[in-house]
Amino acid sequence: MKDRTTAHALIWRLPLLIWQGLFFVGPLLLMVAMSFWLVKNYRMTPDFIFDNWERMLTRGYFWDAYRVTLWRATLAAVLASLIAFPASFALAFKLSETARRWALFFLVVPFFTSYLVRVYAWQVLLAESGPINAVLGWVGLGPFTMLNSGVGAMVGYLTLVLPLVVILQTFSLAAIDRNLIEAAWNLGASPRRTLLRVILPSAKVGLIVGAVFAFILAFGDFVSPFYLGGSKPPTLSILIIDTTKSGQQWPRAAVVAVMMIGTLFAVAFAAVGAAYGRRK
């Protein structure tokens, strides 16, 4: 009976395993193998050399791009989490279930349009002669250079990740047992103490997951740093494009991609440990 149950469970898991093998593990292994290949006469030749790794990891421009990408992704995750929390708190505790459902629906609506289209719209808004600088000019400020800068790239990152972070935080906060909050109030806890000792620990998983999703999306994003950040300084995603254009160096681009995936795996595993780790 136990063997039959195990076989039945394996059959149901088989489609997922096949899907992951074909569309994730297989391409990942191919990319790792490609990082050791050689390019001769603009054609890739299967080989096993460390020249690509040595060339990329010993170049200052790679580590500059790595630091810029890591810093911007971390900043985007922190800003998105901080900006989203008041809205998520209001959706979870101040609105009725019906109103919350509609609010979450409208948060999903931006995903109905292309992310690239939204970034192009920000190009118009952030330009020196755009509406934002015009409004600031009326109060005697500006014009400020927001387009083709780190500020523009960060606006694009938040455009991408903020709705998702609000949704994840709202689900986590709405799932908190209200009896815990009432018990804290009955014991004389102030609103601030209730927030820090009851609400945040109870919603820890959702808050961390939202921040991690924001980090992952911002870390691998190409559109915002290219169209709003001006590609200067370049991020790792832009470095991949530049590397492939330079003599069809796909193996060197694979090195950059493998480093990005390794970083994301490390951050994801650390976040899972922090989210589901045992409370002290």
C-alpha cells in the first residue's frame, strides 16, 4: 500500500519535474557549459577552458557593474517595501473585504499593459521639459535631471515591483489573526508596540517574500537602467548585451549570467532561512 501511494505521488509530480527539467535545469546547465566554450571566427566552439571566467572576473568593469546592480536592486527592494507597507496596512486593516478585493484588482491592472510601454511613459514624465519639472518650476524648483540617471532607473524599478510588493504584503497582513492584536491591546500594548511585537513578526514571511521578489526583478531588469538610467553606469543585464555585441562573445555573457543566477540563489536561500527560521 505504501509503495502504491509513493508511485501515485510520483506520477502526479512527474509533469512538474519534466517541465522544470526542460525549461529550467536544462537551459541552466547549457548556459554553465557555454561559459567554458571558445569563440573562433565569430562562432562558438564547444570546449572546456577557463579563459572566459578569468577574463570577466578579473576585469574592473564587471565588478563595477556587479556593485551597481546589487546596490540598485537592494535599494529598490527596501524602498518598495517601505512605500508599500502603509498602503498594505490600510488595505488589510482599514478596508472591508469587498473593498480590499477591488483594490487588489486595480493593483493588478498595471500588469495588463507592457512594462516597456510604462517605461516609455516615464521617459516623457521625467524629461527636463516634462510635466514633473514643469510642476516643480511653478514652485521655483528645478529643472532637475531625472532621466538618464540613477533616479530615473529607480523610478522604473519601482514601477515594476511596487504593485507586486503591495499585493504580497496585503495578503500577509490580512491573514494575521485579529485575536492576537486584540490580546495585545487588552494587555495595554500601544499601537507602536503592537505593530513591532505582533503585526510585523506575524507578517514576517510575506514582508520578506515581497522584498525578495522586488530584489530579484530589479536585479535582472534591463529595461529601466537602459531606457531611464541611460546605461551609465551599466548594470549586469546591460553588460550581457554589450558583451554579446562584442565579437559574439556569448560564452563571456554566460559567465555574467551564471554570476547573476548564483547571486539570486544565494539571496533567495538566505531570505527563505530568514522568513521561515525559528523565532528566538
